[in-house]
Amino acid sequence: LIGAARAAGAQLYISGDISYHHFFVPDGFMLMDIGHFESEKEIVSILYSLLRKKFPNFVLQCTKALDSTNPILYL
């Protein structure tokens, strides 16, 4: 997908999981790895809001897991 983004003219590719070798990209293109857990934690509420606006007559339900924890400890 990174190559497709570059071919489409993107200047930045944002992902929650980029492997080491993908960071060796030519100058002028940026990669941003925001973390798998962190990206999923925030995107659910954003997508829910977008869907509510786009489809106001649909019944939507969004449930947050009570035991959602990040297994990675940043020091």
C-alpha cells in the first residue's frame, strides 16, 4: 500500500504497523507509524462520528471493550 500511496501522489503515509525495512524510502516521502493499539483506540470514535453524520437514519451501536490494554510499555 505504501507504493500505491506514493504512485497516487501522496506525501505522507500513516499506518499503525510499519515494518523496519519500509522506513528506507526515498527523500520527499514521509512514513508515520502511530502504533497499532494507539491507532485503533482513537479511530473507533472517529469512524462512529463520521458514520452518524453520513447516515443519520441508521441505527448504530458502538461498544468499547472494558479490558482494552496496550501490551507495549514505552519507556
